[in-house]
Amino acid sequence: MLDITKRFPGVVANDRVSLSVRKGEIHALLGENGAGKTTLMNVLYGLYRPDAGQIAIHGRPVEISGPRAAIDLGIGMVHQHFMLVPVLSVAENVILGLHGQASLLDLAATSRRLSKLAAQTGLSVDPAAKVWQLPVGVQQRVEILKFLFRGADILILDEPTAVLTPDETARFFAVLRQLQTRGVTIVLITHKLKEVMAISDRVTVMRGGRQVTTLDTKGTTPARLAQLMVGRDVLLEVAKRPAMAERRPVLAMHDLHARNERGLMALRGVSLTVHSGEILGLAGVSGNGQEELADVLAGVRSIEAGALHLHGQARPWTHPRAVLAQGVVQVPADRLADGAVADFTIAENAVLPTHNRRPFSRRGILNWPRIREFGRRLIEEYDIRGARPDSMAGWLSGGNLQKLILARQITLDPDVLVAVQPTRGLDVGATEFVHRKLIETRDAGKAILLISTDLDEILSLSDRIAVIYEGRINGELLPPFDLDRLGLLLAGDEA
Amino acid sequence: MDQMLTLTFMTAMLAAAFRFATPILLAALGEIFTERSGILNLGIEGVMLGGAFVGFYVMYVSGNMWLTFLAAIFAGLCMGGVLGFFYITLRANQVVVGILFSLMMVGLTSFLYRLLFHETMLGKQERLTQLPIPGLSQIPFLGEILFTQSPLTYLALLLAPVAHFLLYRTEFGLSVRAVGEHPRAADTLGVSVTRLRYLSVLIGCGAAAVGGVFFSLHFGQFLDEMLLGRGYIAVAIVIFGQWRPGRALLGAIIFGLVDAFALRLQALSITVPFQFLLMLPYVLTILALLISVRFRGDVGSPSGPHALMAPYER
Amino acid sequence: MSLLVARERPLTSPLVYTLIVLGGALLALLLGAVLMALWGVSPLQGYRELFMGMFGSAHSISESLLKATPLIIISLGIAIAFSASAWNIGAEGQFYMGALAATACALVFSQAPGYLLWPLTLIVAMVVGGIWAALAGYLRARYGINEIIVTVMLNYIAMYFVQYMLASPLRETQARGVGYPQTDVIPQTIWLPRLAPGLRLHVGFLLAVALVFVVYMLLRHTTLGYRLRAVGYNWRAARHAGIGVSNALIWAMGLSGALAGLAGQLEVTGVHRRLLWGISPGYGFLAIVVTLLGNRHPFGIFIAAILLAALDFGAQTMQRGTGVPVALVHTIQYLMVILVVGGGVLRTHRLTLFDPLFRRREA
């Protein structure tokens, strides 16, 4: 790829980026969130048209007009969010788009070929299973098989280990090496230095939409890569005082059971206590009941069995309004869906939970000057950039939107703050800001439950770690954290 | 009440049930494809009306039933193209455009009717002729119910298994289902979301237009208000049928049964005011929607395919 | 490769919306011209008759405003429902139920003094219309049932019910033979005064004007309006913030239906002084057009309602003058809004011929 430039309205996602990948190598594409790695790969996969630049494969210049063309050239891309249709079976997902629209489905033959391919590559999977029934790790195998089935010899993997336990990651890397011996070229998009060092032959570092450099992995060090990636020396530790000595239990969950959207039991006996003045990190591989637990705590999902206690007393947990009134506040994982109203102004969003309280309204009549003033206050105190109280929330970048939501929720002065994936998709600056605010809130004596699949985040912020596995708490850890034991707990081993 | 229990009465009513199920079944089968691809087409009420009008006109001019069907399908495809342009290319709100299109067609067909027939109210035209199937129609009871119908009814009943086969046993059907559940996943495998959605809207509108022909041919006349919400009822049948052809068939037959029942009771001059009998289909539709809450099919959520009404953008 | 594709671009100025509306109107009028020509009437002459009919005399202005009155009120209600993303397509039925309730109430309590009876009929009409709509809101909130289908079905149920009432229980007592389906005249004590002698425009129009401001205040300056809009834009975020989504949906539908019922009462007490079949020439459906053309804003609705009502009245003049049927104008009205809604994409997207996604552009 030579001099690729891709602009979006208002941003240049790729600025004259060149990338050359050798046949049969594992090439890491390293960079922070928003550095333009995924955009570059989407260009290679034909999803985006480059505004300028050229692509050549095996020395021949090519024009990639769409995913179909990319597939025909032997390119496959496994996206960070899997491109699998949940209600369809594995075989159906694999065969999708493979033949002409007029042809009949031969699922039996596909399943046979698929099983054979799976056996050869060590990616075993049941072709008849519906995708939604499979654990994420297996879904990932399906994604890879989808492209091997099409004869791909260049595989792009976007943050593949985000959904895997350390143990699964090791096994996954073994599969990648095996694929490499079969002549498959692999591009691995990641922001984790350890992975780059562990698996890649060469590494290209990107920052702010530009290519910084390409290096042989053997000739470099993690510290050097970190510096190249962030552009300055990095604080590997978040500045943090130890948690307060005096802690009282605030929120206690007893044997919680709840079902997911499909009616299956997703929480199967969660018992957990969060104390004032601490950050309790709930670690776990994605899809082990975290979303359902967050929903239960927000009051939007009903409990099948179990109880919730606040300050030692059992409380009803039936409606978000009641939950908020009891001082349990959430920063939801999906900012645009659950956190904010994109078509409301920042000021309107700022009073979403408080619009019917004084001073924002009296006897059902809104007090707009006060609401705007409050919006302005949040913008200043939380450094929400490029925003006025009357500008639309939907216009904010992910980081600034998260600041707005965090500002609103912390200003509610809660007893318990539940932060779910609070920095997913944010750049370095916004991540640091969110982390600092969470610690400040803890130091103010609040109880914080941090639900995150990002282990680094859990490790750097938590005063205590609990691990969730298949809807149960599999174990708890106290500092100093034992990483090996954490890995075992994440993988479901009883400890 | 005695008259209701006779065999003749029952046969006639069941035969009528299949007759009345015909247009709704046709529209519902088409709408299943449309919705499975992620488009909610509330314009089918208007498309059916358009089909009814075109069918009436072509039948009047040519007298040829097959030509009439072809013309209606062609008209349906044209309307589908226009609707698809708004739904897919312009990404317009599907609810709003669909409803407005249906309302507009009332004005347009009534204008065109006057334009073509110069305000003269026509007498009843040739009706939809029955085409008894030799042999099978001789079977007692069943023969009269199932095999002494018009070609449109046979077509609708045949299309139910065809639709099932298309949806579950062909690459096209698989693509349609994928596009309506997770369009981006389909796109990344080179399946064109736009093309499949257009095709699905065209299928839906073509089928709805043929369903519309039933009205003008069955009643032998055209009125701009003759549909009485049958297009919307077809949409409800799709929901009741959990976006599956087989269950839509069942829903359409139940609906036809109620329609036939209401009509027979009216004829028997039972003391219930006829207006209440005419309400039955609409009450039933609401009940059917209530019942469907209890079931879930093989689509992404109880409220339909996951990407229903969500325009796709890369 | 696609022929025509919409690509996202930054939000454009409000001017674009004005241009879209004008463009949509122009295109619709153009199609109208084609249809007129097909009819054998010169489009110029046709449109002259149409516009003269709309605003040509005091009488036509009065008639246009008279038609605009129910349109404004129903549309304000629909705007409330739409703001909460509750798709109320059943205003026609709610209007009829309100008119029926008001008439029945007036006929039953005909001896009551007017200053009591008029407000009573108003309240009854609003409650009945409101419940008729809230039923759909409840089914949506409680069971997730599509309110579009339900309101459409309730339209037909309401219409057959009114037909039944007009055919027997409330049938005009002095009707001879088959007779027109209508009730007795309501007591004169609750006839609404007319604004000028010789014209049919009544004080209900002033009420409609007042309601424009009331609904504006409701949506913009009350906590209820705020909640409705929050739920309409993003019900999940609203729910997370403790806003009762079900309540908002039921309120939105209920208020919407109450306004349609109110419009029904005004038509009975202000214009016809009885309930008759065909008291609404499709106001409940045309109001959807008005709401969307007015961009769901009360002030926009006020202007759009008067325009469309005038078009409706002008159409009658046109039919008398040139023979072109009224249906033509109905077609144009709906087509215009379809075009405006479709054109709305231009606010956030750029339309490009031959999708450049795959077209090579040399750097």
C-alpha cells in the first residue's frame, strides 16, 4: 500500500500511509485507538475508497472496488466486532455470498468441507450450530474459517485478542503460526505491545493517521514501541494513592439471577459487595454476563432470583428512576444508545435524569436559563472540547461525549458509580481523563464498580478484582494481583 | 342456527375463506421478503390499490385474465421501484413514506379512473372466473373448498411453499435473511445490500399488486376505497406469522375464515348489526398481534429482523 | 457500482430545508400539470382556477380557514405523538369518536344550560378520543405491539361503530325513508358563534390559534414535553436516565387522540351542528401531511394547515371551473410531502451519480 490517504468529513484518517507486507509474514499494525489502523485495513479490504494512493498485491497494482474484489484477491478481514449473522448457522455464515444468488444452498456439502478444513487448521467448530449460541472465542474461529474456506492467503485480524483470555490468546497465536507455515500472510491490528513482541515478524507503528515507522520486531523493545506509538514517554502506571483504610459495604448483590435477550439464564448467582472508597474491578472475557449485570444494576433488566442490598438493607430494584433515587448511577457501555440523546443539545443531555428537579424545573415548567448554565458548567469543569450548551450532543467525539456523560453522572453525587467499559474506543488523552475522574470520585468516598474487559484498565485502577465467568463470580483477588491466577480465573478454572 | 351447521353451509364458508385469504396471503408472502431484507413497506396498501386499478383497466380493455396479471405485476414492479428509491437510495423514513404513498394512491387511482372512464360509473365487469381442477374438484367437500377456486387462489397457495423454499433453500434467500439481520456482515462478504433490498421490495410490491387484482376482479368493479386496510392487515399477518411463509399462510386462512364468517352471518340476517360483523377482521388483527407477542421465530428479535427500518451505510 | 448513492456529509443550514420544501412543491405541481394536461385542461388555466379558489375572496378565505381549523388541531396532536416517535395514524378514528361522543352527550343532556353543556361535550370528546388513541399507546408500551397497525385498525373499527350509531341508536328522528346517515341537530345553546355574518368561520379557529401556542409551550417548555422528546429521540437513553418510557408513550398517544377528539367536537358544534357521515373528508390523514410539511413544529403546522386547507378548497373551485377532479389535488398534496421527506436526505447526505466510492480519482 503506497501513500494511502483517506478523509472523512472533518478528519484525515489516513495521511499518506505506506505499508508493505511480505508474503508469509505476521505483520503487526500498532497504534492507539484512533490512529487510523482500522481505516487503513478497511481501505485494503475495499470497504472504503482511498482519496489517494495505490495498492499492489504480489507486485501487481490492483484496484479493490469492494469486499468481493478483495476476497477474489485472496484477502480476508476479521473485524473487531464480528461480521457474523447471529441467527444463522455456522455453515450458513460461511456459505453466504459464496455462490451466485440463483444457486441452491448445499449446506450438507459445505458442512463436510468445513469440518475437514477445521480439522486441518485446528479451528474446530460445529457447522450446524447457530452462531449466537457459540462463545466469542469459537465465533472468532468461524470468522477465520469463513475466509480460509474462500482460499484467502492474506488475513487481516483487527484486535483479535480483545475477546480472549490470556490462555486462549496463547492457543490462538499457535493457530496463527500454523497458518503462517501454510503460507498465509497475516496482518495483526493491535494496540498491545506484548502481542506485537510475542507473535509478529515486523511491526508498523501508526500515530494520528500517519505511519511512524516499520521495524523488525527482533530489533526493538516494548519501551521503544510505546514511545513511537504515543509520541512521548508514557506513564505506565496511573498515579493513585492506596484506597482509604476505612471502608463500609455499600452495595451488596446476593445470588443474582437474570436472563438475557434470548431468554437464557445469563446471570447464575452473582454475589458481590462494593465498598465505599474503593474501585472494585469486575474482570471477565466479553459475553460472560457483564452486560446483563450492568443492566440489572441500572434497573432496566429484571431479576429472576436474588436480592440487592444498599447500606445493608434490601431494596426493590424495579425501575431506573428508583435506582437513581437510591444513589446508584451508571456510566453505560454503549454511550450513544444508552448514555446520551444524540439529537438533544448538550444542555438538554446534562439534565436528562434531573430535568424534573429544582432548579431545572418548577411545577412542570422548564427553566431554560438554569439548564443552559448547568450545561456550561459541565463543559468547563470536564473540559468538553469544541462544545457550547446549545450544540448537539451527537456532534461530540467519543471522548468528549463520554466526558459529558461522566460529568452528568458524577454530578448526581451518587453513593455507587457503576462504570461499564468507560474508555472503550477513546484516545489516550480521554482515557487518562476518565481514569483520573474515577479515582477522584473514589477518593471522595464513593463506591465504584468498574466493569471492563480491558485487563490493563482493571489492573491499573482496581483496589480489588473480581472475575466473572459464565454468569458467576469465579473468584476475587487482592493486591498485589497475581496475574497467573487472574488468567486461570478468567478461563473459568476454579481457584 | 340450524342453517349454520349444514354441510353445504360449511363447505361454502370454507371455500370463501380460501378466497378471502388470497389477496392477503399474496401481499403477506411478498412482504415477508421485504421485511426480511430490512425494509418495512407500509406502502403495500397503496400498491395493492394500484394493482387493483391496473388490473381492472386491463381486464376492461383486453378481457384477458393472464394479460391482466402481467400488467398488474408490471405496475407493482414500477411502484416498487419508486418506493425502493425512497426507502433505500434516499434512506427516507419508511413508516412515513409508506403511509403517505398508500394515501396518495387513493387520490391517484381515483383521478385515473375518472380520466380513463370519463366519470361514467361502469356496470360490473367480468368477474374472476373459477377454474375447477379436473378430477380433484370432484372430491367431496375438499374438492369444492380447495379445488374449485380462481387461478389467483391456486397461485397464492402454491406460492407459500415456493416462498419457503426460496427463503431457506437458496443463496438468494440466505442473502436476504443476512441483509435484514446484519447488513454489514453481508456487505463484507461481497453481498450487495442495496441490490438485495431493491429485489426484495420489488418482490413484495409485485406480489401485493397481484393481490390487489383480486379485489377488482372478484368484485368486478373498482372503487378507490375498496381495500379497507387489507394491505395493513397483510403486514399484521407477517408479524403474526413471525416472518415465516408457513405461518403467514395459517394467519391468512384464519383471517379469511373470519371474513367469510362475517359475510355469511350477514346473509343470514342474524340480529347482530352488520357493522359489528364488518369490524371483526380489524378486531381480529389486533388480537393476532397480541397473540404473536407470545411467540418468537427464527428472526433476530420478537419485533422482527434486527436491521428492520435501519438504512445501511458503509 | 451503483447508479445513485447517498453519502454522509456535515449537517447543512436550515436554508437547505426551505429549498427542499420548495423543490418538493415544485415537482409535485409539475406532476399535477402533467395530469391536468392528460385531462385535457391547460395547466395554466387549471392552476389559475385553483389559486383563485384558494384566496380569491372573503368567502374563500373564510372557507379555507374553516377547513384549516380541524387540520391545525389534529396536526398539533399528531406532532405530539410523532415527537415521542409514537406513530399515530389513527387520528381519523379518534376524530370520529370525539365527534360521536360530543354529539351523543349534547343530545342526551340537551336540557342542560349551554355554559355547562359545551365544556362537558368538549371534555367528553377529548377523553373518548384520548382513550381511543391511548389504547394503541398502551399496547405498544406494554406488549411492544406496532402502534401503526393498531391505530389503522382502530380507524376502521371507529368508522363502523359511528356508522352503526348513525344507522340506529342516534339516527335522526324525523328521517324519512332511507335518509342521510345523520343525527338530530344539537341544542342551539352550544352552537359556536360565527366570526362574521354570512361566513361560516367560527370562534373555534381562534381556539386553534391558541392551541398552537399551548402545544409549542408543552413541547418546548414543560418537563412532560421534554420527556416525550427524549423518548422519541432515544428511548433507551431516556430509560437509563429514569424517564418512564411507557408513560411517555401512553401520554403522547392520549394527548394526540384528545386533540383529534377536540377537533371533532368543534366540527360538530361549530360547523354542522350535528354528527353526519362524512363529517371528516379525511382530515385525520391529511393532518399527517400537514404535520410533516410543517416539520412537526407548531408554527410550521399552522402555516402548512392553512396552505393545504386552501388547496383543498381551491380544488373544489377548480373542479367546478375546469372539471378536473379534486382527487388530483389530493394526489399532489401527498406527493409533495413524500418528495419533501425523501429530499430530507439532502440535509445530511450528498447524492452522487455513479458512486465515486470505487471511482479512481488521481491524487
